[in-house]
Amino acid sequence: MFKIKGPILVAMDLDTGSDDILLQADALARSYRVKLSVCHVLPEIFAVRPMFPQLHLDDALKLSGLEAAVRDALLERIRAVTARELSQTEIEIEQGTVQAGILRAAERIGAGAVVVGGKVDDGGLHILGNAAEHVVRYAHCPVLVARPSPEGKVLAATDFSDPALPAVEAGAAEARRRKTDLTIIHAVDLLPVMSPFYGEFFDMPPMDLSDRMRVLWQKRLDECVHRFKAKGGGLLCDGPAGQAILSAASELPAQLLVVGTHGRTGLSRVALGSVAETVVRAAPCSVLTVRFA
């Protein structure tokens, strides 16, 4: 049974675009009854001064004052957006690169899930920022890439392999939590096979076996929805998996897309065309990535 047990860590800055990210993280934390932690990463603006060690104290005092100001501003924003009491929220201030700071904070607090924001480019397309992509790759827990999303279904992708099972289970849990239907999608990406043994040289062989397989796959998808006690059904698509999932997310529409990742390092650093990476980068809604342990 998919369940988030540790605190929800949400990475945010102080612009108004972070409000929706904060709201999605807050909803997760309230639903799973865990603490909400907010992470903000400061740049390393204080240089080491080996020739003037007496200035280190002054730098430390400036940093302390900056951290206090950021902490107060974050608490004020959290209270205004979520109406949370201060005792219900933890603030994690980090320094350095954004992705490294988020990952350090997640490890330190034992985060049950990390929430990061997607971006929208000048053409209105949803994209994944460099820091968010690193977090999705290397976080040791589920990561929610929060984007403005339409009302719709939860869409979980599967290739019927073991790494896909936690994603389907998480999709069912999120569908129940959000009180909406679950659609489990599987893409059939088979190239036509030309053969000289059926009619003319370039005719297709009989496709009875393929049709039978489609019936079996569709039945398995529908059974999977009911197995995880969700409402909805399966969706069998043709073509490359990444594009099929993105198209389905737009057409349903989906308010959340759930995909599985392999191993403790998340998305493959080499396979830039991998299904999970394609989906996370360009989905028209929020995406939850779930790791196969």
C-alpha cells in the first residue's frame, strides 16, 4: 500500500509563483498527516577571506540576519497561503546550488516526498528546470513536480514491469485521495513486419495474435485498476510510450500523472529519451515520480 510516512519537503522561493506549489505540498501533508517542511536555498554569497580572518565574524552575523529575514518571510507566506499554524511547519534554510540544498535537506529530515516546481516557457509550454530535474534524478523518495493542472483524472503509466508497480499503486492512492477516477495507460510500440510469405512481398501478415494480445493487455489494465481499489479503467495506446502518455494526459485530461523510476539514482543519466524523463519534462499537469526500491 502506497503511503507517505515522512515529512513533505517543498522547495520554494519568495515569488508568487510558488503559491500553487505550496498548496499542492500542503494538501499532500494534510492528507497523509505528516509534517510540512519548507526548504529555501540561499546562494553562497560570502567569500572565504583567508587574509582577513577577523571579517569572518562579520560575515557570519550578516548571514545570520539574512537567514532570519528569509525564515520570517517564508513563515508569513506559508500562513497566508495555507492558514497553517507556525507549530505545524518546519523551515529548512540551505546554502549553495539549489538542487544540492534540496537534496541535503531531504536526506537530513528523512523526507517522505519532495515537492518541486515545474516552469512555463515563453511559449506557454510546461518545462522542467535544471534544479528540479536533478532532484527528480537523485532524490531517494517520491518527487512531485507541481504544475498548474486542470480538473481531471489521475493517469498512471505501466509497462507491466516490477518498477511500474509502485507507480500504479501510488496512482490508485492519489485517485482515492483526490476523489477522482484512475486511468492506467500502457503504450504498444510495435513496428509493422513485412513478410514475403503472406500474399505479395510487402503485405502484412495476419494480425490475429496481435489482436488477442490487445484484448489480454486491456483486460489486465482494467483488472489492475480494481486490484488497487480505484475507480476507472485501462487505456491501451499505440506508438512511442512517452508521446502516448503525454497525449493521453492532455486528452483525458489528467490532473496528475504518475510514473515509476528505476534504482536509487532515479532517471537514467544516459537515457535522455527515456519514457519517465520525457513525461516529467513536458507533462501538461503535475507529475509524481515513484522509485522502485
